[in-house]
Amino acid sequence: MFLTDKGNHPDISLKVCGYSRMLEIISSKWTVLVFYALENGSARYGEMGRRIEGISKKMLTQTLRQLERDGLVMRHLTPTIPPRVDYSLTPLGESLLKPMQELKKWTIDHYSDVEQARDHYDQSAVSQDFAENE
Amino acid sequence: MFLTDKGNHPDISLKVCGYSRMLEIISSKWTVLVFYALENGSARYGEMGRRIEGISKKMLTQTLRQLERDGLVMRHLTPTIPPRVDYSLTPLGESLLKPMQELKKWTIDHYSDVEQARDHYDQSAVSQDFAENE
DNA sequence: CCGTATCCTCCCGGATACTG
DNA sequence: CAGTATCCGGGAGGATACGG
């Protein structure tokens, strides 16, 4: 880690940065996919498990609990046998939709640019490696 | 993992989901903090290391390389001795600023709601634990 | 000053088995 | 159906030392 020399205090701290708090809430891929699965209304537990490719029960439950704890998702239990559990976005969760969708739009609009940049970067990397081995 | 039963294909895949691609680019805390450090213009390597609390050289370099590879950040080397290296956002990187700031604004506006929800959730959790041990 | 290389630890998350 | 409990391997990332 960099040493903080006399009086030169860091001004970007994880604790107070708005961006960090943002990531604290939505930075996991499962969190976002689960959130995404609820964009168009409520869904049952098993249903979500089937719709979200590759998620395990453990992560589905854990992710839903976290979203619930943060007040973004509601859990509704119907105590039949077998039980039925539905999840849906809270008003707070819905308020997050718009900025999230803006960011999704940016990604869709610019992902090809990112891919192109990666190709270009990797290309120069290999040609440099090649030059070294001459 | 949930089994994909006959014909019931999952419709939310990591590979094609816009949100996932978004996280692919900005989901790490260091990535976001480094990006943040460049919001108001270019900065030198060491300067960023001092400003971003807790980051190690390894992660700073790794993060900058990734942002550079994705075409969001530019690296400018001045080959003096000792060398001087400045980093800045590319136009693509700048285009990401707006949606990111929207999300940051949401976080600032609603973080207290999230904290309140957490308190409430944790509160009910402990009172439940308490009830169990009666 | 601006990195890279190496080692080593910790914890995330998958697999599996069990329960109301 | 909707979870919980336990075990465990791999990779992210910190600490440290070295290099141009």
C-alpha cells in the first residue's frame, strides 16, 4: 500500500465515496441478474432459479436476502403446503430501475467499442511479445 | 445449480445480459475509484496511489491496465528519468460519466433509505433469534 | 518514479446432502 | 417447494522484494 506522507491525506475513501456505496449494493453479478429478473414484475423462487442461468440455490437465496435487507426486494410467503414464495421489487427497488437502465443502455450502445478496444490492446500486446523474442 | 428441465431454457444469461456486460466493466471497487479519480482531469500514477485510500500498487496498476484495455482510460508516458506517467479518461470513458453519475446520485439520494432498511432487517432478525431462545 | 514478480492467505461460491 | 448446513478448491488480492 502507498504510504500516506505527512499531511497528504487520501481524498478518495471507500467509506464515503458515492460510487463505492453504489457498488456495495449492486456490484455482484448475481445481485444484478436477480434484480433484472424482477424488472417486469414478481417471480417465484424456483422460477427465478430456472430463469437465471448457472445460479445455485445458495447464491439465489443469499442474493435475495441481501436485496431484501437493503430494502430493494420484498418477500411474500404463502404458507400453503408446499409453500409458495414470491419476490418483487419494493418502491425503493423500482426507483433504482431508471439509473440502472441508463447504464445498461450505455453498455449496449458502447459494448462494441469496448470489445474493439480490447482487440486492439491485445493485438499490440502480442506483437510486442513477438518483438521481444526476436 | 438448478437443472434446466426439458425445453425450459433459462432466459437470463450472463453472456448476453446488458447488465452483466456492464458489471464486467465497472463492478470492482478499485475500477470505480480509479475512474472516479479521473473524473476531473488527468492524474499521475503516484498521485492516484496517494489519493485512493488503501489501494496497493498491484491493484492500481492492474485496474489501470484493465481500464486502458477497455478503452476507457489513456496512458501517457513522458520518458524522462525518472519517468512520468499520466492517466486520463478517453472520450469513451467520458461518455460513461453521465450514466455513472446518475447512479451515484441515486445512491446519495437513497443511501439513507438503504441503511434504514438494513437496520430494520437486522432488528427483526435479532428479535427472532431472541424469540427462538425463549 | 513507475512499475513487475513472487509468495501466500483468505474467503467466495460451487457441490452435495438434508429439512419443514 | 423453498430453503439450510457443511465441506472444500481456486482465485482475488495484500505484502514484500526487486528492476529500468
